[in-house]
Amino acid sequence: MTHTGYREVPYNYTSADDKQIVSRILGEDTWHILEKLRKQRVTGKSARLLMRFIGDLFILKRNPFIYQDLIDSSKKRKNYFAKIEQELSAIENAALNGQVLPVIKKCRKVLRKLKKELSDIKKKRKDIEKIFGSIVGRENVYFDPFTINSHATDATDWRMCLPFAVTRPYLEEQVPLILKAAEALNMYVIPRGAGTGLTGGAVPLRENCIIINTEKLTKIHGIEKREFTSDEGDTKTMPVLKLEAGVIADRAMAYAKEHNLVFATDPTSSWACTIGGNISENAGGKKAVLWGTCIDNVLDFKVAMPGGAFRHVERTDHKMRKIIPSDTVTFKVTDTETKESYEIKLKGSEIRKPGLWKDITNKTLGGVPGLQKEGCDGIITSAAFILYKDYDFKTTCCLEFFGENMDEASIVISELSKLFQDRKKEALMALEHFDDEYIKAINYKVKAPKSEIPKAVLLIDIVGHTKEELHAGKEKLSNLLKNYANTEIFFAADEKEAEKFWGDRKKFGAISARTNAFKLNEDVVLPIEALADFARYIDDYNREENRYNQIQIVKTLSAYIKNIHTQLENKEWMDSKFPELEKIGKETISFIENAENESLEHENALSEFTEKILALFTGDKNVQDSIEKVKKETRDKRITIATHMHAGDGNNHVNIPVFSNDVEMMARAHKTADDIMLKTMSLGGVVSGEHGIGITKIKHLSKEEVERLNSYRKKIDPKAVMNPDKLSDQLVHEKVFTPSFNLLGLEAAILQYGSLKILAEKISACVRCCKCKPDCCVFYPDKNMFYHPRNKNLAIAAIIEAILYDAQRAKTGSKFNTLKYLEEIGDHCTICHKCYSPCPVNIDTGEVSILEREILTSLDYKHTPIGTKTILKYLKSRNPIINTIFKKTFLVPGVKAQNMAKKSLDYLRNKIPVKINPLEKDIIKKSKTYQVFQSEAALPSKQSIHSFIPECRENQAVILHPEIETDKTVFYFPGCGSERLFGHIAMASVYSLLKTGKRVVLPPPYLCCGFPLNVNGKDLDFTAISLRNTIIFNQINEMLGYLKFDAFIVSCGTCMEALKKIDSEKIFNTRLVDITEYLYEEGDIENKVGKGIYHKPCHDSMNGKAIDIISDISKNKIRISNSCCSEAGTMSISRPDITNSMLHRKKKNLQGLKILEKQENLPVYTNCPSCIQGLSRNRSAGFKPVHFAVAIAESFGGKEWKKSLKELTSKSEIVNF
């Protein structure tokens, strides 16, 4: 990548340098003029104004939130152009050189084009929405900045142009129609699945692009049987899975597993990537060692081609195994409309270079459409894959390689590949390696009893059809390793430990945490026998980069000290030390230049040098701190190559973390990547095995292959509609850029306002891996929800960039108008924290969302509906009269009105024809009132625990004694959901505790844990409630010091979450535990729960233990339902549009389980009061939500258990505190 090093363009929070930006905005010829004018600057004022103009246009072209603001506000647009015109005139009037005038002329030409673009865009969008909306529905055509921004890049974070629009077809027949329409509109088309690509395949390289997102094509059509002919000529029936292109790979794998079958294409990003993308990239994965890559397993697929044609591509001679070099592979391509067809025959040696088990560098593949084309010739819409019978027996083992180099590891991997060649018996299903850089990055826990860390780790899955085969596989491996003293082996004891072993591999994203989530991420493929040479090359490269970096530190520190000595009080004394300093510096550099690896690793010479120069400034802490800071900053610029590998097929993944704003470091990182590619090819390897070529590796593809691919593309896409410039422009790597969060330090003062700096820091480490996506409550393509954390983090970064720009350019001060977009992002979160556990860089989006809401509240951008405000005020109140009146006059009538309104709307919707039905109008359907009335609600309980115990004041607690003598005392905190809304939950909890002989202490009435206020951004109110609860709990504990508490019990997960924040466990010196879990551990419940479904709450008070507990206490198998109940606390009142989408998913999920159970009015058990309300919204579909506490109470006292509660609570005692 060519760099000039100049960074004078303002508002440039990217990796692009001035040459790249100027060339893009005004053309390369203008850059050459400016280079000549640079030497003739006098004051530099005109140059700064010109650079500001370029900065204005560059940020506008890359930030859709700023762009949308100009579209929406004619006043802002007018001011924007007036200001720029004024500045261009100032430059023109001050021009002393004639060469300035053509530059200004070019600027005005670009400005006129932009002005016309912005004035025409509303009409253009309307026309496009109409045309594409007639195909996919207007609701599936997007121009909003959130969607545009999330489709501007993929997992690489490289970007160039913003897409013009995004469409999301939900039927595969719609895709060719969109292509045809786009071609008629002279627009380009880019296909996109999940955006997990690692080479920029879905990144728009030109303006005027339409993205066709396939994430809504999610149908799995099922498994069918087909006949195949083996190598021996026998006919065999094999299972085949048919599915659409938007199905996530993990879902396909899980579907196959349910039928005891294997879906073999399992790329590393299987948690998010889609089937269409897997085919277009020819994805691999850890099972490729056994069954090959996507090309080895796909049997047929449909691909929409430019012009609107549909092609069916079928492999006609599959041998039920992966392709070998001597095979002839035949594809039949049929036009689905004309039924015309032709065959393409490929040799196995054409598909993959001989000696390699992965190779995707033959992009043309003889003209097979779609396959391995990276979305450059068409859009895959559906496919069929062969499935294999799963092995009955499997074991996972971990090998740790110690020593100074990778030689032993490479030899072992090579020997393993030879040892397990007979795949009809025991086999290796996975063989995954990672080196010491990853070991350090993921904080790998070393299994061997050694003090040093391993040089590498190898994870292996050995499989067999019988126990004997599995045992033989383990014996083979153990016998092999007897000859290798530096290798330690560990077998997983069970499936749970195996998951832990493999869990380390899911943390690899952490490698780029130190460089603010950016890295060059490439993959190469090597012959197995070349792995040792390659490993040595990487080791040598890392050693020399370490050496180079340490020398740079010495030089940088020496230069720094020379620069600051004029500022010191004793300047003359410092002058006298310069000869000594130079001598120390030269000696250190000489030592480093000749140092062995161990000395370099321990930084012996560098440490000694640092100590000596720090000693020169003894007593001046500021200077010493500055020296340490300069050293750290320079050390952080060290280029480090980290590798992990699908070891069985030689597919090596090379990662180079780099600060994207550091021009020199970026250039050095690119050179490193280029050197690795050249080394790979010299060892007989290829530059990609599964990532693809895309933007990052096109320069390494031979010109012959590029020309061959372009010739094919011209033939099938004469108007060049598909993915323009992709896999054709071999200089594209010099035109793309990536955002750079660490540049934001320049505007730290702006971000400091309103906690924006904290927000920026919280999301800066996001590596865009999409591990957050599978379990995210607000990712649901069926209802157009795509707010998983990856997309939100991309948007937050762009919003912060827009705020920085507005504050400086528009002089908005503290009025950050772009924050209006943050509310939609903040609202789309249930604060479930499900994304935190899989995140490799530990981003808790729940906490991020709370911070967003707090920022919006503090800066007066948060809109809280009157209903939510009323509920929050109610929850803050502890007044018994207010609580009683509110329940009777607001809660109960409100729920009844809602249920009545729902019935009425359902009746009108069914009776009035759609065409004349006012309920079908967008303005009605989008209103919050209409959205609220789309679901029913559960009536609050008529009674509460306070109906059964003596009346308490705010400074009184209640002790309830069981009928028998006991030494067990528990503190039970009901919380609002179990006390005020569904009082029968607290009643049931107290009933069961007393029934099992526990003394129960209850706090004063109507104590709220504060969670609803916290998640609504009411930080001050939450803090006040937390403080109040802390004081009350301490006073109760102090007053009841004669009692030892056995547990602090809750019946609500959000209460548990809030109470943990105030260390309630420490106050009572006991554990915080769910009522069901406590009774189970005490042995008080056995076979107490009947047949039904278990709904796992987002806020799980049993911390994931519920499934094991339920399995033990239920007589019947209870099925698990994981998705959100759709209540999400007050969200159903604040944002019913969001919760109704979640409701739809929950209904679909529950109905699927209900079909399996074949039972009406099926109980849905849960351990969350809020979920009782959410699940109640699906009652009409035949479900009965039941809190576990109530189910347990019924098991003790039958359906009439409440009748005996009054008697059970009669032994009560009021305690003042």
C-alpha cells in the first residue's frame, strides 16, 4: 500500500492518508498539483481551507448519519454549501499561483455534483423504493443510516463507498427480479449474507450499489434421500439437506445433528455466516480434514444471474467423499426457464493445486456459476448438501508443544496426517493449531505442570464408529508421541471438558484487542511437508521484527531526550551528558543487532538502556513518565505475526494486529503480509484456502487468472452489474480504508462531554466477528430486526465520528444532533447480557446500552413515553395507599382495556377486507397505541403476600416462623414483579419456604431493586434506590444479629442482577440464590414439576443451572425454549414495536415445541415474573405461563395451596429497625 505520510485533511478518523483522500475526491492529477504547491506555501491558510473542504467531502461520503442529516434538513444543507462556497472563494481570492485556479475549478465541479445529488436523492430513493418495493415489499427496502452503515463493510472493517440502498428478499424467486430491476436502473448489485467475510468481498467499491442481503432466506426444506455411485461402482442412498442461502451454518449443522448426521461445511464463523456465502467463498472449516470444503459437499444450488436469469448448478458425479486430484468432477448448469443446459468438467488437480487440500485461487473454475466467485457473477439463493452419518464415538484431546521453536509441532502434525489416512476406521475429524501469540492473547490456561507457556497448542477430535476404533485412535496418537519429549497430551474427560478445550479457539478475536480491533487477517495453504519451513520463517520474521522494534525504541528515546533538553532547568548539565547518551545508544543498538532470540525476548539490552536513561532524570518524575510513555507507544508498534491453522490440510491463518491510523506501521504490516504470501508460494502453497481473494489478496492473484475471470464475467454480465471492481482491480488495496478509533484522542475534550469517551472506549475493541449474533434478542430477520451488537457498534462509532465533526465544523457546541440516532440503537436491547459470554474481547452490550440511555437522558435526548414514566414513578413509591390505588385504578383497568382492544382489533382485522381496512394503513400500524394493542396481557394478582401477614411500616421487617422448630433462616426479597404485579409468586415462595421448615424474614413492603430505573437510563434514581436498599438491609441484619442467614432468596433474575451490584450477599454474609434452586439444593423438592416447556429468562436467576435442576425434579422430559419472552421489563410499554417482533419469534418457537408435545394449554415454566407477563401475551395460542415457585407450591399443597397460607403465616413477628 502506497503512503505519503501526510495527514493534513481534518476529520480524518481513518487509515487513509492525504494522497488517498485527495485522489478519491478530486483525482490523482489534483494531488500532483497540490504536491507542487506544498513547497510554495506562505501562511498555509489557503491550504488548510482546501484540506478542510476535502475533509468535509470525505466524511460526508463515508458517514451515512452526516449524509442523512443533510438530506433531512434543507436549512443545514443551505448553510453547509454556503460555508464551503465562502471558503473556496477565500482560497481563490488569495491565490498567488495560477495552478490554484484549476484546483478550485475542480472543487466547484465536485460541489455542484454533490449539490445535485442531495437535491435529487429523495426522489431517487422514492422511485427505487417503489420499484424494489413492488418485488420485496417497501418494508424490505432500506435507506436508513443504520442499515447503510452496517453494509459498508464486513469483518475486515475495510471500506470505500456507502451502498445506495439495501434490499432484503424473503423469497428466492425475488432475487432475479431485483437483479433485473437494478440493471434497468443502471445500478450495481452486491450480494451479502452475514457480512463475516475476511477479504472485503461484500464491501462496495463504487457508488450507486444496491446490496441484496440474503439473511431472510432462512427456510430449511428438510432432508431427502438420493442415490449415489461409489468409486467401486456400488449404488448407495445418502441423506441430502435442502435449504436456502440465508440459513446460518450453525443452524444447518444443528439440524443435521438432530438426525444423527453431519453437515460437513463448518467454517470458523459458523455461528453467523450463511450458506450462500459459504458456497460463493468455497468455505472450509475444521471438518475439512475429513470431508473437504464446500465444493466437496454441495450437490446443487440455484444462482440468480445478471439480467434476471436463474441457473441451477448440479454436481452429477459425487463420490460420497472429498475430491482427489485424479477425479473428474462434472457440473451440469441449467437455465430454469428455458431448460437449456450444458456441462462443465474439471479435473481434481484444476480445483486444487496438487499437494494441497484447500485452494480457492482458481476463481473461474471453468465457468461454474456462483461457486468460489465471491459474489462477482450472481447471487446464490438455495442449495443442497450431502450429509454423512455421524461417528458414534468421539474424543477430544489437546497437545501442548514446548521448546524454542515449532519444529516438533510441525513434524507431529505431518506424522498425524500420514497415520490416519484410512478414513473408514478411526479418523481425525478436526486438527486445529494455534501458536504462542494466540496463547498469550487469549490467556490460555496451560494444562501441563510447567512454568513456561507452550510454543503451540493442537486440538484434535478423534472419531470412530465403534469403541474399539476410538480406542485404537487414541493408542495410535499416544504411541506416536512417545518419540516427542517436548509434547504433552491431555484427553478430555467428557463432552463438557471437550467443549472447554474447544472454547479457547472461539477467543481468537482477542489477538487484535491491543490495536483497537484491527488486524490484517489472511489465510494461506501449504503442503503438509512445508509446515516446518513455514513455521521457522514466521519465527524468524517475528524475531527480526522484535529486533527492529527494539532498535526503534532506542532511536526514538534518544531523539526524544535531545528534543526536550532545552526545556530542562539544567540545560548545560544535560548537554554534558549527550556524548554518554549517544555512546549508550550506539552500544545498545549494536548489542540488539547481534542478540540471540532469548535475549531479545527478555529485552535484556533494552531494559538496561531504559534504566540508564531513567537514572539520568532521577527526581524528575514528569520526564521519567514521558520516557516510559514514549517507550510503550513505540513498543506497541511492533509487528507481530500470530498464526492458527486447520493443521490437517495445511490451511494457515496469518494475523497481523496493527494500528490502522499509523501510516508507517500499516505500511510495514502490509509488507509483512506480502512477504508471507511470497514465502507461501515459494514453498508450493497458495495465497488462500477459504477466506477468499477479495480486496486484500487480488494483487497476489496471477494476471492470467484475473484476465480469465474477467473474460468469464464479461460474457455472463456484459453490463458489469455484479460487484464492480471486485476481483478485477489489482490496485484496490490502495483505495480502501478503515476507521481508526484511536485517532479519537485528538478530540478527547469533545468526547469527554456526556460520557461519550467512555462509550467510545467500551466498543472500540469490537472485532466484528458476530459471535454476539446467534442469541441476540433483537436479531430476528423475519421481522426486520438486525440490531445485534456488531451492527450497533459500527453505528455507534459512526455516530461518535459525526458528533466530532458537527462539534468542530457546525460549531454546535454541546448540542449533538446526531445523538437522535443513538436512541434507536439504545432502545434495541433487552439488557440480557447474552452477548457478553461469547465475545472474544469482553464487550458487555447490556452495559453499553445502559450507558447509551444514561447519555441520552443526561443530554435530554431520551424520549420516555408517559406510560413508562408512570410505571417507573409507581415502582419508586413505597406508599401502601398509592400502591393500592394505582393497582386498582391504573394497572387492572389498563390490562382489561388492552385485552378488550386486542379482541376488537382482531375482530375488525378479520371482518373488513384488507383493501379498505384502515388498520392496514402504515400510519395506523406504526403507531405505538396500535402496537400495544397487538397483544394481550396478564391481569395482576388480586392478592399479594401482604394480604396474609401483619401490616408493616417502612421501617419494619417481618419474621415468619414455620410450624416446626428450625435452625434455617432465609431472607426473601420479593421484588416488584413477585410482590406488586404477580403477588401469587411471592405468596408461593413464602408458602414453600414455610412448608419446608424455613424461617422467613421479609423486608418492608414495596421495595424495588432499582433494575427498571437502571435500564431506563435513570442513573440518579437507581443510585438512590440502591443506597436506600443497602441501608435497609444493613439495619435489618444488624437488628437480627442473633440469626444466621442460610440464604438471601429471590424469585426474579433482574432483582438478582441489581442486588449483586450492592453486594447484598456480603451484607447478610450468605449467598444470593433463586427460590427453586435453594429448595432443590435443600432436598425439599423431588418430582415436583409436571409435563411442559421451560422458558429460560434473559435474566436467569438460576444462572444456567435450571435445565439440570428441572431434569432432576420433573417426572417428564421438559423441552427448552430459549428466545426472549418479549416483555423485557418496561420495553413492552416504551417500544411495543420491538417487543411485538420478539413476541412473533417466541410464538413461533413455542408452537414448534407444542407440536412435539401434542397438548393444548401446555404449561410454560419459568423463573421470572416479567417473563410471566411476556409469555402471557401468547396465551391465546394455547400456553399457560407458570412460575416455578407456584408450581412447587402446588406440588406441596395442591391447587388450593393459598387457602392454607393464612394459617402458615400466623406465627409472625414485626421487627423495628
